[in-house]
Amino acid sequence: MADNIIKLKSFSFALRIVKLYQFLSSEKKEFVLSKQLLRSGTSVGALVSESEHAESKLDFIHKLAIAQKEANESSYWLELLFQSEYISESQFHSLNSDVLEINKILASIIITAKNNLKR
């Protein structure tokens, strides 16, 4: 996994999200928003992993596009948790920075893959 930067970063992000979910549910007694974040935040890495075994280039692009949507959704839930004061500003900025970086990498991979289809 070390040579695949998007796989490494999305797995690391998912792990941070799992730990945040554990904190929010046990310490803050928040279950609804954190469950949504848990679902979308861990889906990113799962879809990236799935894309490695895509049936075609189009399937590969599609799986990464869905991963990008899940990353965008994760950013939304992080913002909502921050604005509703369930997570601190530093927690928000740290996690949101990670997910924005993941989104940029995904966008780059998708653009490259689409350009390679045209050749």
C-alpha cells in the first residue's frame, strides 16, 4: 500500500474517521451525524480499494468519481459537526485538510484516466 498514495491517504483518513466516531459516540453522545460521517468517510478508501480491481477503465473512473462524492459528503458532515460544536476547530481543520487533499488527488487521477481513454 505504501506506493499507492491515494490508497494510503484514504485508508489513513478512514482510520481517523473511525476514531472520531468512537469519540463522538462515547464522549459526546452524538450518534446521528457521526454515523453519517463514519459511512461516507470510510467509503472513500473502500471505493479506492475497489477501483484497483475495476472491470474496465470506465469502471475505474466511475468508482473513483463515487469516492470523490463520498469525500465531498465527508467534508459536509465535518463542517456540520464543527458548526454544531461537536468537534473543535483544530479537529475540523485537520480532518478537512486531509479530505480536501484526497479530493484533489482523486480529481487528478480521474482527469488523467479520462485523458488516457481518448488516446
